[in-house]
Amino acid sequence: MPPATSATSPPPGDSYVQSFARGLEVIRSFSAEAPQQTLSEVAARAGLTRAGARRILLTLQTLGYVESDGKLFRLTARILDLGFAYLSSMPIWNLAEPVMEALVDEVKESCSAAVLEGTDIVYVLRVPTHKIMRNTLGVGSRLPAYCTSMGRVLLADLPDEELSRRLRASRPKALTRHTVTDIEALLAKVQQARRQGWCLVNQELEEGLISLAAPITNRAGRAIAALNISGQANRTSAKVAQEKLLPPLLQAARTISARLG
């Protein structure tokens, strides 16, 4: 099985380094569901032969990114250096964090920032509260874009043809009884977010979870990230969220966007 590519990746060409791509697939084979694996499990999850997976694992072990007890392999904390290299290379997050902290202090709800990668959003910054329902989300977490407020805000910045392609590539499925999965209905939801400049998602990702998102834009007005507030639907209805949470969220997104300029 060839290494996976994102929804926006060009096809491999003469400059494609297959061994490097396979190494990344080995790293990506580890997850919350598979934090430690045998050689055979890594090979199967990465789509490699045992011999190929073994060479890559031993290389990563030599470099300090993987450790093993002789049977099971696991990532080490050094792997975080790869993610922190991205965060430290993007000054936007230094500018955004104090604004997000002030927003959380004001609304008493969790605040996150994410970017679009293929058909997913990836969390790049998070300021939680003790009330948030899902406690497994953190920097680097991935969620499907089609059913999240930040995802729809970021999808809204795409040209129509690319938007339609990514929604179809998402293969939407119902995560709750509220999740919208019909492609035409999703297109309408994203186009609505585009028109109004923000998005509200009510319990489509997780029962009881409501979220609002607004785009963070660059000088050209393009959405480079999204900012959101998440809370519990039984405490904050969609109507209340729109009336009380949306204005400070929009102001925070505008503040971060202005600082980028």
C-alpha cells in the first residue's frame, strides 16, 4: 500500500523521496488507539513489509524518536520537536494566544485555533476551560472538517470546485443524530458560513457540544486559520451562543487578523 497523501497533495514525481514518505507513515501509524505496537503491527498500519518497517523503526530509534522494550515500539517525547518546529515558525500563534486567553476569561468557554489540512482540521492552539466536555483534544488533534465549525469556516474560503471535491473526499458519516452528511446540504451549510463570515455547529460532532467559529485572515483577506468557542448545549443554547458568544468571538478573530497585518 503506498503512503497516504493529503487531499491537496500533487502526485509523486521525480523529486518524490519514497523512503522519507515511508518514514512519515511509520510515525503516523502511532495514535491514541495504537500508542505502542509490534513490528508486525507497524508494518501493517503503514503498508510496509516487516523488513522495511524494521529499518525505519531502527533509524527512528537511533535518532531518538522511537524507543522499544525489544518487542513493542513507541514514540518518544522528542517527536514533539517536529510539531513545535511548525508552531515556532508561525508567529501568528504568539500573537493569537493572549487574545484567546482574554476571550476565554470573558466568555468562560473553551477557545481553540485550527488550520485546514486536506479534509481535516488540525488544532494548533487551545485554551481550555474545566467545563469542556471532550478532554482529549489538544494541539495536533485532527477532526473532520465537514462537521466542525472551524472546518466549515475554512472550507468556505475555498473555490466552489475545490470545496465540492473536498466534501466528497470526506465521505461524511453521521457521528451523532444531528450530523449533516448529505453533500448538497453540506455545501449549503458552508456557503452560509461564507456569506455570514462565521459558523455555528450544534451537536454534529458530539452530542451536547456546540461550537462557533470565525476565520483568522491574512492581509489579502484569505482565511489562514479559524478561531472557535466550544461549550455545552445544555448550558448554552444555539440562540444564546449566537447572541452572547458570537460578538466577542468575531472581535477576537478581527484582533488577531489585524495583528498579522
